[in-house]
Amino acid sequence: MTNRIRVGVVGTGYLGAIHAQIYSTMADVELVGVYDIDTRRASEVAERAKTQAVSSMDELLESVDAASIVVPTSQHRKVAEPFIRAGKALLIEKPITSTVKQARDLVDLMDSSGSAVLVGHVERYAPALLALDKRISQPRFIEVHRLSKFNGRATDVDVITDLMIHDIDIILSMVDEMPLRVDAIGSPVITDQVDIANVRLQFPCGAVANLTASRVSLKQFRRMRVFGPEGYFAVNFTDQILDSARMPEGAKSFDEVEVEQEHVKGERPLQAELAHFADVVRGKAQPKVTAAQGLRALEVVEMIQKQLGET
């Protein structure tokens, strides 16, 4: 493959339109086209991104090296399967599929086809989180609050699948093992699905994570606090701020605790994610969030949903 790659976007809703727009500005990337069953919407997005709206998904598949799958989660497996069979690289928006079984089927299919799949857990690219990754290796207690205003999107799924899965994926990447115990409470508020939930995960290594997610709050609030032998760290995902409190080596008094606040600079997470995906397509990088990791996060989601009596 030459350095220039040909990409397409399947699904031109709110997020798919952003994918198309970013691809259209990337060096050495040709946005071949976009596809959506809503042809009018596809044409509008294509015009803004200076590309074409193709008439079928097969037409897009035949003309690209890679594609972003940005359709409703219920359609992920159906849409992704022919691309994977054809050996195309894919960025599948989170969650990877609607069910664990569907995700396992895609992972098995990938293993036989050799297709590279990156799952779109975009928070992994947050600059403040990337800075945290360099500072802590043994988290013992993690506390997360991800609160958002109600926006009417993704009401076909619960808040666990919609929002909390971001933090589940991050925590699993830090702890690198499946939870031993899951406790959960939650309730519908506006939709027929659970709109607010609190979850406690206990891991075999002794680490504990407490997660709260809401999509019916009055304001946006996205924070993660991590405690471990290296110190205390707090990530502000909204403003990309990393706070830390650490005891310097050899310190003999709590008066010597070093407190720091860093405004972490970096690319916008989605731009960084798509740039990383382009490197995956070129064979220059391995997926930051693999299909197997996407499956693992979904397995925890289903464990939580079972606790909530949703499955």
C-alpha cells in the first residue's frame, strides 16, 4: 500500500459527519465517499466534506482501503462483516456491537480474514489521560463521574452502553483484568432505559473502581480520580487538566507532598484517533483499542446490565 490511503464513512449522522470532515482535511488520506440509507443526509455531508455520496455500501467497499463504521450500534455487526471479510481495515465506533455474542463473532472473523479493527473508544486519546498513563502503573482505587445533559441521542441504549463504557474501557486498560465482582444500581429517568447508574467493580488484584454515569444531569462533568502507590491523580476530561499529589522519594513528612496542576496540551481526541487509525491502515501502528478489548468492555457492560436486571 502506498502512503496515501483511501477511506470511506458508513453512517452520516452527527458523529459520522465529523469523521468525514476530519478525513477530508488529513494529509495523505483520500475520502473516497460516504454512505447512508438517508441519501439526502449523505449528500449534504458529502458536499461539506468535498467528496461523493455513493449509492450503495458495496460500492464503497470496493473502492476503499479502510472505513469508519458510524451507524447505530444495532447495525455494527451487519455493516462491519462484509468489510472484514474483504480484509479492509475498520474503525468501529463504540461499543463494538450490541451484544457480546456479536462481538465474539467479529473477533473470530477478524482472526480468519486478517482485517485490522480499531474500536472507537475516543477517550483513550484524551491528552490528560495519556499524561496520567505515564505516571501510574498500579491503581488501587479509581473513582469516575461522567455526567451529561440529556441530548436525545442514543436513547435506544442505556447509560452504561452510551457513556459508562468509556470509563469501563479505560479502567480495564489500567488494571488489565476482568472484575471479580460487580455491584450496580440504576434507574430510568427520561427514557425507558437506565439513564443514571452507579457501579462498583472489584478486581482480583485488589483494585476497586466506583463509576457513576448520568445523561440527565444539569451540566457536564467528566472526572476520574486514581489512587495508587505513585500518588493521587485527577483527570478533568472536559478541560484536559491533570492534578496530582505525590510524596517525593525520601520524604519524611506529609508537609513535603508535591501538588501539581497541569493543563495538558495535545490534539483533540477524535482527530488523534483518526490519525492513529490512518497509521494502523498503513501498517505503522497497532490498534490502541483492539476488537478483543472492545469485546472485553462489552462483557463488563453485560455483567452490569445483568445486575440491573436488564438482561
